[in-house]
Amino acid sequence: MSTRIVILGGGTGGTLTANRLRRNHAPEDLQITVVDQDDVHVYQPGLLFVPFGMAHSDDIVRPRARQLHAGIDFVESAIHHVDLEHQTVYLSTGALLTYDLLVIATGARLVPEETEGLTGPGWMEKVFTFYTPEGAAALARALAGFEGGRLVVNVVDMPIKCPVAPLEFCFLADWYFTERGIRDKVQITYATPLDGAFTKPIASEALGGMLAERNIDVISEFNTGEVDGTAGKLIGYDERQVPFDLAVVIPLHGGAEYIARSPGLGDAVDFVPTDEHTLQSKVAPNVFVIGDAATVPTSKAGSVTHFEGETLIANIEHFIAGEPLEATFDGHANCFIETGHHKALLIDFNYDTEPQPGHFPGAVGLPLLKDSRLNHLGKLLFQSVYWHSLLPGRDLPGLTSIMPTAGKHLTTTAKEA
Ligand SMILES: Cc1cc2nc3c(=O)[nH]c(=O)nc-3n(C[C@H](O)[C@H](O)[C@H](O)COP(=O)(O)OP(=O)(O)OC[C@H]3O[C@@H](n4cnc5c(N)ncnc54)[C@H](O)[C@@H]3O)c2cc1C
């Protein structure tokens, strides 16, 4: 009898899961349905480049359905809620889908309205986010017209998608204003809820040093309580104030909103409790989770989503065959960090090992924790790899799901900060 798999979300995780499963199994054995609210697949890492005129919003989007292999049903509809007990997904169109196995891949949602004043006066005029295509395009126009003053980059709170993206924005802003010949007229400040530039001590020290070299001020342990767009200031819960002429804010993130309407599915902020090694949800045995929607203690990143794919597919197959699951996902994350001037840094880590210096993936390879042109080229090339290899579910040479250690100068181990 054919097993019915419903995949909620046709972004990075949902697409690669559907394509890998389709390749491994005939349609008569496995019926695969992917649901997404729209047909616009955004290559989100490309959003970083849009404000600086290095990419256009149109260059980083493709139709969602076209990324799915033949033999996968695509349903374009918002999800209304999931009934775990009756194994049924209710869609906003009124239709419903029953499943034998459910994969949650609906990512993280921005909730700017949850910060007082953020979407009030000044929003999209002098307060922006580059985390959406519209926001990134509007910010490009604002930056082009910015002739000097205080630029503040602010992370309201963790977790956020790609925790290094706001730092990359700071580095690129430094380079952008230098190229325009007005760097001395722009004061760049990074206000973060963390106690340093990043969550992991070794990388945090390296990145903090690079911010200082570029004359970018860091305000740490800053928890934004309010954004006053009229007066141009961020107000912290501890009453500290950070004045700005232009603010680039990474809003609070939560899980998809249908999760709150689905009894027993999510936690308090609508992410889905998930076993960090098997990727089986903790809410029902036939529900698995991939990508940003999961509560696993590693970065919310496309690289993590890609590495999770291997364990997820194996465990879906084990589950269907009635076999024990494998606990193989190690939290592997791998991120290029643009530092401007055609250079980038690379970090590679997992649940137990924080980013270390050395080379990736082996003793000869891309430099780790050190900026280089090679890493920048790697970052630029990745867009093509994303569309042509990662989403179709092909194996990527050198990019294994288990974190490689061969090229690393391992000095310490640390559990996720
Ligand atoms: C600015 C920026 C830069 C980034 N840079 C990097 C980077 O350099 N490297 C890296 O590894 N990662 C990066 N990321 C993160 C990466 O894009 C995400 O971690 C990755 O896309 C997560 O995949 P996902 O499948 O979990 O979620 P997504 O790819 O976001 O897919 C979720 C899907 O669910 C759908 N959905 C949500 N709610 C509903 C609903 N109610 N009904 C129907 N459909 C719904 C959405 O439409 C979406 O298509 C970046 C992200 C941003 C925003």
C-alpha cells in the first residue's frame, strides 16, 4: 500500500526532502505532497546583497513548483491548522489532506509587530529590515540616498535565521561607505542581545576584533524594548537608548502561525519540539521536522537544513519500514561570513565543537575563521549550487552531513552556547 507523506513548506527543507524521497521511491510506494502558501522561492542568503546593489530581488527568486521533481504534488495554499489526532492538515482554501507521515518544514516567521513601535512611524522610511525581499529593496533605496549619520544594526532577540547575517551587513556597510568615499561621515553601531559579536566564544572573539578594526561600535547585551522611529532611537528594556538616523533591525522570529492553531504541535513561540539527533518530533511519532521550524540547539541556517536532510530521509525510511531510528544528526552548521572587499570568512561547527581555525573540509581546503577571496568566491558560487544541487537533493562533494575534523586545529570543545 502507498504511504502518504505530506510536507508542510516548500522552502529549502521541504523541497530537498521531497526531491530526495522522490528519487529513492516510486510514486506507487510513496505519495508526496508539498504545501506552500505561495509559488515564490527566495534564495534567502541573497537578501544580504540587495541593499548594497550587489543583487536585485528578482535575481534571487524562482517559482517554487518548478524546483520539485516530477511526481510530487504541489498545493499552493496557506495551512490553517494540523489535527495530529486525526492525521489531517486543514488548508485555508477549505481543502484537507490526510497523511501517514507529516514533515514540518515551514521555517521561521518574522514578527516585527511584537516589538513596540517597530512597524510604527518611520518603518520602511528610516527603520528597515533586509530579511524580506521588500525590506531589502526598500533599504537599497535608503542606503543609496544616505549621505552620513548614525547607522544602527540591531538584533532584537535570538533565535534568528542566519545569526551571522547582521554582522555581514555591518562589514558590507563599512565597505560600501568606504567605496562611496563617505565612511568618515557614517557612524556604524551593532546593537546585539548577545554578550559579544557571536554566540560561540572563539568566533565571537575573532569577529569582535574585525568589527573593532573597522571602527564599528558594539553595544552588547542590549534587549530592544521599543523602537521610536519619530525620535530616531532604540530603547532597551534596561532604559539604555541608542540614537539612529537609519536603523536596520532584525525582528523577533517565531514559528509559522498555523502552529499556534494546531493543538499540541508547537512550543510557546510556535517552533516544533524535535529530537536533536533523530529529527523526529516530540509531539507525535509520525511527525518529523527539518530546518528552522525545529527546536534543535544549532543555528537556523540553510546549511543546517541541508545537513539535516540526510538523517531525516534515513529516518523517514526507517519509520516506514518499522525499523529503529538512527540518531545521526550532529548539529553540523557551515557559514560563509562576508567581510567586504571581496573577502569572506568561513565557520564550521556542530553541537559539541565550536568554530575552530584550520581548513575545510580537510587539511587542504578553504581557510576557517580567516577572511580570504576564496571564501568570498565560495559564497557567491553557492547560489548556483543551491538551485542546481542542494534543492534537487544531490549530494554535494566535500559537504558531508557529519562535521569534518581533519583540517581543524581542535583546541576546545563546547556545547552550543
Ligand atoms: C537575510 C538572510 C540571510 C541568510 N543567509 C544564510 C546563509 O548565508 N547561509 C545559510 O546557511 N542560511 C542562511 N539563511 C537562512 C536560510 O535561508 C534558512 O535557514 C533556510 O531557508 C531554512 O529553510 P526552511 O525550509 O526551514 O525554511 P524556509 O526556506 O524559510 O521555508 C519555509 C516555507 O514554509 C512556508 N510557510 C510558512 N508558513 C506557512 C503557512 N502557514 N502555510 C503554507 N506555507 C507556509 C513559507 O512560504 C516557506 O516557503 C539566511 C536567511 C536570511 C533571512
